[in-house]
Amino acid sequence: MHARQVDTLHAVTAIGFDIPEDLTQIVAGLERFIRAEVIARHEKHAHLLDDPRERYDADGRYAPKVIELIREVRTAASDAGYFNLCVPTAMGGPETAASHSPRARSATCARKIHPRLRPMKGGA
């Protein structure tokens, strides 16, 4: 197989349209952000986040340290411009190709998530 054919195979998307370059750059930046801010915190605080007895208080709510970590990630995401990335421009989201097309917004927002990350339940 020629190198060009291999590149073409990797460039094909399952969603049936080409992802615009600005979205590709956003996704690459978002993946770097997730590794640096989210996964790094999760690994550093795995003892807290992986153990339900540590993660939750006696009343079933997140422990104060978990809430602090969530706030840190949300603040970092906001500072980096990712917190409202999937919000339409009319509602305060950024001006990108993702803000104009629901399909493009879905392609940006539904990218792969690190396998260790799980949705958290609770009040944060």
C-alpha cells in the first residue's frame, strides 16, 4: 500500500464529512488539556476518586476535596476556553465552526474520552 493510501485511510471519518481544520486543532488542544489537567489530577488523586468511601461524605455527597478538584478542572477549562466549547455562540459559546453546525459541534464534543474517566454522580 502506498503512503498516500494509508494517509487517506486515516483521514476518512465515520461521520461522512470532513472535519474543518479549526475543529481538528480544537480537538488536539482539548486532548492535550485533558491529559494535562484532567487525567493528571485523576492519577494524582486516584486514592480519593477511585474509592467511593473517600469520594463521598457520609450523606452521599461529594467530599469537599472532590468538589475542590472539580472546581479546579472547571476553572482550568474556562481559562483555556474549553468550558463552553459546545455552547452555541448565541448562548455565549466561542465563535468557531463548531458554533455554526450541530453536526460539527457533535463531532467536536463527542470525541474519545480517556478510558479511566467515568461520569461522576453527585452534586458538583
